[in-house]
Amino acid sequence: MMDPVLMGLGAVIVMTAFLGILRIQRGPSGADRMLAAMLFGTAGVALALILAEAAGAGGARDAALVFALLGAITAVAFVKRAWGAGD
């Protein structure tokens, strides 16, 4: 059984991701939608770390690090595409 603190943290992260869904639906610009998508990446990393801690699985920690790296690369690619290299 999971620690109640970890369950509470997981619930907060899931609620934050739900708010990100609302931002994607209502976001007036592409940047708002991209930030909400980055929120999903961050929430995914956080949930993977919580599950790794609860299960004691080191492989899930490694997967969370890969997800974090991919999120950073995605953000850089979005900025380069949206604002161009000359701006």
C-alpha cells in the first residue's frame, strides 16, 4: 500500500494536469497551449518519480529523467519554430 503522503502528492499532480487540459481548451495562443503541454510532461515526470518511490523501482527514475530531457528538447524546438532563429 502506498504512503498517504505520496497518494496526496499524486492527487495534487493529477489535478494540476486537469487544469492544464482546461488551459489547452481555452488557451488563446499556441504558446499557452505549449506551456500546458509542458505541464503534462512535468506532471508525468513527477508521477513517475512518485511511483518509483512507492515501488522502489530504479528503472522508473531513469524513465522519468528521459521524459524530463525530452520535455526540455521539445520546449526548445517549439521556441525555435515559433519565433524563428532571427528574432
